Amino acid sequence: MRWIERIYRILISLRLAVVLLTALTLALIAATFIEAKFDTPTGQYFVYRAFWFYLLLALLGVNILAVALSRWPWKVRHIPFLTAHLGILLLLVGSWVTQRHGVDGIMRVEESQWETLVDIDEPQLVIWTDKETRVFPIRWLPPSVSFRPPTLPYGLAIEEYLSRAEPIFSFRPSDSPKAAPAIQLKFSTKRAMGGMPAMAASQEIWLWEGANEWRQSDIGPAKVILGGTKPDQPGPWIWLNFRSAQEVEFEAVSLRQEKSQGSVKWAGKKTVVDPGWKAVQIEIQDYIPKAFPRTDYVAAKVQYGPKAPPSAIRIRGPKSPGVEQEFLWLGMGDRAVFELGGDRINVTYGPKRVRLPFSLRLNRFNLERYPGSLQPSSFASQVTVDSGAGQRLDHLISMNEPLEWRGFTFYQSSYEDAFPRPTVSIFSVNKDPGRWVKYLGSLILVFGILHFYWDRSRTKKKAPTSRASEAIS
């Protein structure tokens, strides 16, 4: 048929190859500029992971295969040509295998703990009940691209999407059995320097008795503690405790270890707490007798680059008779629970997680610092991998010595700082199943190019002899 013949002639044409190679070159140049101006995820969205880029690569593969088949039946003189084309096809196939089945993620492991999960930089929303679990990929979008939310079950819906979001913590009145007193404090300081007028600075914090991580906070060199036992340590610190819903008692120790104590009445407005510290004023901004923490998100100040935070979504809960509809923000790794007709609907927003066919244990994290400095000079992890079939291996993973195990490579990437020493290690985990296909393709391509030039030079040497024989005859 004529249309099949036309398509065939287009696929084997040199013009198509030139157009495709030119388009790919321009795409790579554009991606380089996008990555330099913005960041790698933005370049991946617009170029490397875009549908049209995959289409160009697929058309290039079809063009190369069609041109090779057009030389059938093949002869000896076609070997360099076919070898080079085979090498290019293997490179494309190897890249496709890596893209489809490869792993490139992060693993976080605590000391003395086993871990098998790797976090992949592909956000997803997981919704599960007692009956089923459903996963909805949430592709990361640059801030300039509009978001199209997927259709969710159980009356859930994504109301808003932020590409780069930073959290805002607050506390709301709650009837939850986990609710506990919460207090908002404002610290103001005034300090004069030489003959200059006094410089004012202020900071607001929330304290909550419902969790240990919320019971205390550091304001400069001073520590602020809410409830519990009084600290047994040098100052400066201030301890606050609620005698009742209207009275707050406090005890404070200054930097000079001077003690003071007292109480104030809370009357629903700003109340000053005076610990006797010079140039420091403490105000109670808000007090909630039964509170529960709430996290909202706003667009981050940093939208591009390695320091930009991850994304967040605002999700709308299901409608229930007599129950106020909920609207919650979920940042990366956050979880929420909704009630619908007596059933619990669990929702988690986080990275895609891949389970390894073996487990890894962090025995100890080693950190060395430059003398007289907190700057790390080197760090490494002593680990044990277990295949589950009685096969174990102890290994030291350092910045220059990765661990290779069953096709996976573990690189020492980072760690979570802590005092007196870090006990959490972060590994970069990579699996490239198409690596050897790409290596083989590169080798065959080089061999084909060298064979082509060798065959061409040999033909040129024979040409004068042939012309001389023709002249004699």
C-alpha cells in the first residue's frame, strides 16, 4: 500500500535522522540552561521526563532499526554500518531498562536498626482502609505549572498543591483525648551597642504539654520549659506551669544563676511574665487549655535550588452528617485519618517506597571533625547486610568506598546531626539494571566506528592499484 511505503521511506530517510538528532541536541541544550537557572527537578519535568522527549528517543530508535533493516540482505561490507547502529540501539534499550526498572533513592537508618525501604523522589498519595489500599501518584510540578488533581475515593479531594512548601505550626482548641494545654510566648529583647540606640528583636514560640518535643524550646542561650519537673541544670532557663486555667506559675534562673519565681493571671489577653532578666520581656500571647497541634503550609521563600523544600497538598475530607468537613495540609511524610460512617480512612502523602530483597543494619556511625572545629572531615557507617537466607556481610561504607550487594550500590550520602554524636546515617541507593547493556552498546558502537574508518582507509589504498590495472588493460 502506498501509505505504508511512504511511512517506510520517511523512517529510513537521512533527513529524519538529522531532524531527530538536531531536536535532541536542542533539547539537551535547553535542559542544561533550565537546570542552571532553576534546578534539576525542573529540568527533568520540562525535558528529561517529558513525553515529547521520550517520543524523540523512540523515533530515533525506530529510524536506526529501519535503516539497518533496509540494507537486507546484509553483506560483509555492511558490517561496520550494522555494528554502529546496533551499538546505538543497545544504548537506547539500556537507558529504557534503567528508567523502567532502576532504583535511585535515599535510605535513612538509625543505629542498631534494620531497614529495607528506600525512598524514591516520586511523591504519591496512599489511601487505605481495612478493606483496600489505593495509591495515587502525585507528579511534582514546577511552581509555574497548574495542578490537575486526581479523582480520589471516599469523597476526598485535593484542594491545593504547593510545589515548594514550608510549614507553619499552630494549636487549635480540640476535644481529642490527646489534647493538652498549649501556650504561645513572645520574647522581646532590647540591647544598646556603644552610643547607638537600642536594637529591638522579638521571637514567638508555641509550647505544648502533649509531646516531649513540644515541651521545651531554645530562645538564644535560654531554655524554656512547659510543665513536668523543673530542670536541674545551670541557667539561663525559665520553667512554666499551669496551676489552673487562669493562673500560670513560673521559676527562672538567669545566666548569673540568679533565681526568681512567681505567678501571673491569664485573663484572655497579653500577659507579661517578669523573670527579672534585664533587657528581656516575656509575654503570654495565647493560652489554650485543651489544644492539639495543627500544621499548615505556605509557599516557601525558596522555590528553586537544592535548598528548596518539598511539596505539600491541601486535602478535603469526606462529608459526614452532623460532622464539620475537614481541610488538612499534608507535607511530605505527613499522615491524616478521616472518619466516614464509622470507618477510618488513612491518608499518607510521601515519597514512593521500594522494598529491597534484603535488609541493612547500621551498627555504628563514625564521624571525624577537623581539630578545633565542628566541621566534619570524614564520616562512615559500619553496616551489616542480611539476605534472609543465612548470608551476611559486614562492610564499612565511607564517602570513597560504597557497598555493592545484589545489584544495589550504597553510597554514604549524609547524616542527621545530633549531640553528642550523630546516630542516623543517610545512604544514596542506586540500582542500574541497564548498565551492562549500555556498556556493551558503547563498546560495540566504538568498534563499529573504528571498523568503518579502517575499512574506508583500506578501500582508498586499493583504489590507485585498480585504476592502474584499468590503464594497462
